[in-house]
Amino acid sequence: MTTLFINTEDQKVLQAVKDLLKNAHVSFEEQAESPYNPEFVEKIKKGTKDIQDGKGVKISPNDITYNPEFVAMIEDGEKQIREGRTTELKEGENLWDLVTSK
């Protein structure tokens, strides 16, 4: 068996190819292109199955401890946003450079 990929957004071309294959009695299947990486999709499916099979671990938000410095940084950022103190990035500027330079 041979696999043939046809990449087109033109519906007329797609229909012409389908008609050609049908007239030649060639079976085919159509599959829409996914925007997701197939390996990522498989990991999500496996994780969902693991949870259904009881292999997951439940964690309550109350059981999570956060780094106090991280929490303070987030709270400070939220306060600055509420007060209208925000920073606009200039072209070519990196947000991480602004955060780590302070």
C-alpha cells in the first residue's frame, strides 16, 4: 500500500482529485489536518486513559505549597496592573530581560 498526501485548500482541486480516484476505483480516506503535534495528542490520550483506569493522583489546591517569593511577585504584578502601571515592550525587547534585570 502507498500513502499519498495532497495538500490543497482549493476545494475544486480537492473534489477533482476525489472524483479521479473514485473513477479509477481507488479507495481513499480523508483526514483533516490537526494543528496539534501527534506526539502531544498521544500523551494527552494516554493521560486521559490513565485517569479513567484509576492511575491518576488527586491533589487538592490546599495541599500545594508555593514559593513565597513567587507568590509575592505575582501579587505585586497584579497590584501594578490594577493601578495601571504596566510596561509596553518595544520591538525586539524581551519580557524576560525586563523581569530579570530588576
